[in-house]
Amino acid sequence: MNDIRRSILWVVFGFSMVLIWDKWQIHNGNAPTFFPSAAVTAPAAQDAPPATPADATVPGSTAATSTAGAAAAPQGTPAPAPAAVRHEVTTDVLKLVFNTEGGSLIGAELLKHASTTLGTQPFALLAQNDTQTYLAQSGLIGGNFPTHKTPMTVVAGPTTLTDGKNELQVRFESAEVGGVKLVKTYTLTRGSYDIAVQHEVVNNSGQPVSPQLYVQLVRDGNKTSSETPFYSTFTGPAIYTEAQKYQKIEFADIDKGKADFEKSATNGYVAMVQHYFASAWVLADGLARDNFARKVDNNLYAVGSITTLPAIEPGQRKAVDAQLFVGPQEEKVLEVITPGLELVKDYGWLTILAKPLYWLLEKIHTFVANWGWSIVLLVVLIKASFYWLNASAYRSMAKMKKINPRITEMRERLKGNPQQMQQEMMKMYREEKVNPLGGCFPILIQIPVFIALYWVLLSSVEMRNAPWMAWITDLSSPDPWFILPLVMAVTTVIQTALNPLPPDPLQAKLMWMMPLMFSVMFFFFPAGLVLYWITNNILTIAQQAFINKRMGVPLKITNPLELFKK
């Protein structure tokens, strides 16, 4: 019974190591070792979303675009396509680059978010260059119709949202393909990352047509710069529907044909997600659509939706409205765009705890206006709310530490008689009114709360480039001078020294090695996360020392060097 509490902690530690190893495997593109996802049968051809007239691939594939382009040319020698022209527009929060080839969005800079700490260049979310491909496209399929490869002309208009104006429109018109013209109108609003996109189909073909409108996000499968070997965030497609809720899709699952998501729906959105930022296409609720997520090139992936338009009579036109979000994962902004969009800021299975913690953190920030001090105050409030629960655990630890010398002597004296040793140990526990598990359960109850807070700090874009004090100019990046990780290591060692050591010398040595090994990881963690752990450690040390003193337990700090000399 003496080692039950330590055994439970070892189980928790061992399980944590299993989870870390599994994440490491996933981070390096390997299959999970311990928790592989269940195999999902690849959808049959008849279950796939409607294909382009060129082949059975997703809109955006090379084969599809080349055939669609050829269909628009007259018989005989193909007419050369006009050169694509880039068109830039700027609002107070976005600088967007459109391409007249398909009227696609091929660049998006977020003017309120710098690319690096103390940098002057805005962060580029969407781009098309030698190192990055990330685009928002749309077009028509189901016949000889304009696609995202069809040349378009941009209707001249303002390129900058001037003072006094709240909206800016960008309009693209395609040439007729098979007698059908597609008109795209992007409406940008001041202070908003949500872009209204209207697709208007004009039928001049002389016969009824029923095209299918597709919207898609295409990006490469490269990892983002925020991922490290010690913690990894999700990068890839996501699909949300009311029935299945938020569904993340790993690039690796797409490669293996194991991507599992709801294929047909009448609501929701499709998105591309990365650390801190996201993009999403949102079609109107009630509009039937087929969702897809597929590989379209060697390292390019697409996620999107396809919806069938009602028959359009000759000389008539049909408009379909959509929303395109391109911006940071700010919960307040995401919640008002469409239900469930705030889930791109993924807290995992602890969302039910993480959302209230983020709300409280944000409320604290409205008073102190500094995210670093907001973290400190939030941890203080959490520790205060758990004060009596922690006090119970620390009293139990103090009692254990008080009788530890007697237990050590007894174990040494009766090491040849394990049965008598157990009897004497149980007798000692009864006489001293010590519960070996008393210090364990109160701490285990709090673990989910602090894990949830960990994900809040790791996921919140507000931490990005947010200064705290002095040398800490970015709470989302590691401490450049490693001062906080060193303080973290020292406080962890002090906290370990205040706890009762296991009587077994080997267990005692391992108990001292664990916090040191654990502290090494924090040298690579964001400064905001390290600050949160330091604050928690300092408050724990203060409360534990106070309780030890009240109970008459000497505040003797064990010297770990003595253990390793044995």
C-alpha cells in the first residue's frame, strides 16, 4: 500500500509517454503506433461527388482543367488563351490577390497580423509561389461550362477601401463557354475577414442547362512553421455538418484513401485549417451539396463542395450566394459567420472545459490589456478555486513525508519478510491516519482543467506576437534566452523536493529524473505555456510549504545528489 500512490502516478506518466510517442509518429508522417484510426473503406465510384466532364478527378486536377479549356476553343487551330492578370485589392484588414484565370483568389495577406515577431511584413495565408500553394477556387462542372481555369475579365472598380466606405466589390466575368457565362462578385466589408461571393450563371446557349457549382480550397501538404517535434497542431482539411459535426481529415488519410467524412449534406462548411489561421467556404443552409476531399497533384490537396443548380432556361440567369472566410481563428469572429465555424480552433476532447477558460482569459485581458499577465491571473484564479482540494492533497503528502523515515527504517528492517512489512505498514497508516492515495486523487481531478488550459494557450491566435515583458516579445514562440524554461526547471525541482520520496532508492532516483527530463521539453515550448506552468508551480510550492509548516513538517529539501551517490 505504501507505493500505491506512486504506482498510479507512474501509470499516468507512462500513459503520457505513450501519447507523446504516438504524436511523434504522426508528426513524422508515420501511422500511429498505439492508437491507429480504424480502417475506413474507400468510397465506391458511384458514391463519389459528381466529376468534371474531363475525368473522374476533383475539380482542380490537371486533366480536368486542360479538357475544359480545350472545349471552349473553336474548331481547328486552338485560340491562344489570354494571359492571366493579377488584380490586387486592399481593405483595412486584408490585402487580396485575384487571378483573371477563373477569377480565383490566389493571395491573402492579413494586415493586422505580422509574419514574424516584431516584423513589418503582414502574414500571408493564401499564396501561389515556388514554396507555397494555397488557393480559393470555384467554377461550374456537369457540362461544357466555365471552370476555375476559364479566362475572365475583371470589371474596373476601386482597388482600395477608402475612408468613409464600408464595402468594396470585385467583379469577374467569363467569356461564354457553350453559351454559358459565369459572373463572380466578391464583396469585401470593412473590418471583416468574411467575403461574400455571388456566383451568377447566365444561360445564352438556347437550351436549358443544369450546371453544378463547385467551391474548393486547394493547398500543399507542407507542415506549418509552428509545428515542432515536441508539440504538433493540425494542418489539413476539415468538414462540418450538423449531423456529423466537426470532422478533421489528415493528408495521410487522403493519400491512403481512408478519409472519412460526411459526403452529402444540406448545411455546414468546408475548410482548410492550420495553427492560428483558417479558410472556409460556406454555402447557404438548406442547399444540398456533395463534399469532397481529395489529392489533386503530387503534393496538392483539395477540399470543397459541389451543388447542383436548378435548370436555367435560355436567356435566364441564376445566382448562388456563398461566403469565403480567410483569416485568424478568433472565436468571436468565427461564431457569427456560421454555426460550428469556431471549431476550427480545435481544443479536442476537452472543448467543454477549454471554451469557458478562454472566455475567462479574454475577460481578464479586457482589464489588464496584457496577455502574459492575463495568463498569470487566470492560473491564480484556477489555483484559488482548487485551494481546498489541493490543501487536502498537500496535507496527505505532509503526513506521508513525516512518517517516511519510519517507513524507510521499517522496510530496511523487514526486507526479508514482505508479509510482516505490509502488516506493519498498514498498522502505521492506521495509527497516523494516513491515506496513501489522499494526495493523488485531488491532483488527478484537476489534470483535465490544466490540460484544457494548455490547449487554450496553444491554440489562441491572440498569443501570436503578443509581448509580455522585457525580453518576451512573443508568447507563442520559445523564450529566446531560455530564462523561463530554466526557471521552470528550478521550480519543478523544488516542488519535487517538497514531496515525500518513495522508500525504494531506484524509484526515488527516477522521481528526481522525471522533472528534469520533462523540463527539457519546455525549452522548445511557447513562452506563454512555460509562463503558465511556472505560475502554477510557484503557487503549488507556496501552498505546499505553508501546509507543511502548519502541520509541523520540517521544510527540509532533499538533496538529490545524496541519492545518486548510493
